[in-house]
Amino acid sequence: MFFVTLLNQFYWVASATIGLCVLGTMATRFLPFLIFREDKETPAFVQYLGKYLAASVFEMLVIYCLRNVSFLHGNHGIPEMIAIVVTCRLHL
């Protein structure tokens, strides 16, 4: 009896968690379309963010990935630099 009750509680908690995740995802996907209508011009600040924010995030990720690389010891970060060059060449 205990395991059945525990299992029912697990299903309820799992369903609630999944439901909240779905609602949160839908809200973040649909909210911009509700806030910024087609008949209104998008604010300059939002256009600026759309233009530069993605590149800034990728720059921060690269810096974060290279934070522990020592360019003065060992292999001097050569494998990391090769990986960055290959990735850049593949994406350009």
C-alpha cells in the first residue's frame, strides 16, 4: 500500500513538473509576439539586443571554456586553439 501511494505521489509531482515546464516554455515563446505586435515598431533597444546578444553569449562561452588553459605551461593551449580554429572554419 505504501509503494502505491508513493508511486501515485511521484506521478503527480512528475506531471506537475512537466506541466510547469511546458507552461514556462510556451510563455517565453509566445510572450514576445504578444508584447511586440506587427503593427507597432520594435523598440531600438530590443533590435540592438537581437543584433548583438547572440555574439556576446558565444564570446562569453569561449572565454569560459578557455579560463583554465595555461598558455605558458605544457602544450601552451595548442589543442584548444586548433579546436577553436576548426570550429570557426566550419561555421564560416
